[in-house]
Amino acid sequence: MKRKYIFLILIFSALVISCKEETLPKPNAMLRLEYPDTTAVEFATPNYSFSYSSLAKIENEKGAIKVAYPRINGSIFLSYKPVEDNLNQLLSDAQKLSYEHAAKADNIIEQPFVNDTDSVYGMFYDVKGDAASQSQFYVTDSTKHFLTGSLYFDVKPNYDSILPAAVYLQEDIRKIMETLRWKE
């Protein structure tokens, strides 16, 4: 009988001593992507010029310019059109293109862009959610030049996964808009 009590005391003591802290599962880690500091590279066409990141490379694709980022699997596609009494149609088409992503997007945030000094006016669209394009923009001088741009990734859209890269490339889009200069 004594043995039975000693055995029960040992089991009870082991249970009390071993139950100090409740074990909880660790949360999933998030991928942290870091991109190197880059320098600005100048690019010029007969109609306009701009600066872009040295991490990218420029490719010509069927009349459009592709600013490709091989390390990120993303690209900014630029398309230029002259303004010839068609500004309203060009604006309408650019806005329509941006809102075609609304079906998959959670939200689209419009951010106007104005550079009076260099006559560059436009709109930046930040697309939230699993849309095909995370950003769209257009810029114009309202009289001669009109440029649209779209950000695409070479992967199936998954907003949580591509968000760090999208934010990085959106900064480069803003840099393109801010450094854009029209040629006469």
C-alpha cells in the first residue's frame, strides 16, 4: 500500500513539474525580400525620356517598351501614343484598362500626378488584390504626348506573395513618372 502511495506521489509530482508552460505552435514566417540599392539609368526615345533602376533592362516589344526586372520576374510595359485630337479617347481607354482589373481586385486607389514644370500630368492606379496587374498609370502633356504603363509579373497573381516586389516596382513606376520629360 505504501508503494502505491509513493507511486501516485511520483506520478503527480512528475505531472506538476512537467506542466510549467503550455506549448504553442510558432506562426508561419513571412518571406523577407531585400533588393539592392540601385542607381538611376537614363533612357530616351524620340518622344520622351525617363530614369529607371539599374536593376532593370530595357527591351523593345512590338512597338512598346518593356522595363524588365529579371530578378523579380516582373515588368513595366510602356506604350506611347501621340495626341491628335484624341485626348478624351486616350484618357478613356487608359482608365478603362485600369478598371478592367476591378473584377479580381479588392480595391483600386487612384493617385493623381502633377508636374507643372515639365508639363507631365497623369494618374497612378494602385491595384490591391489578385489582379493580373498590380499598378497602372498614364501621363500626358495634354497636347502632343500620351504614355501608359502597366506592371505585370511572370507568375500567377497571388497578392500576398508578390506584394513586396509590387511595392518595390511601384516605387520605380513613380520614379519613371517623376523623371519623365517630353521632347518637342
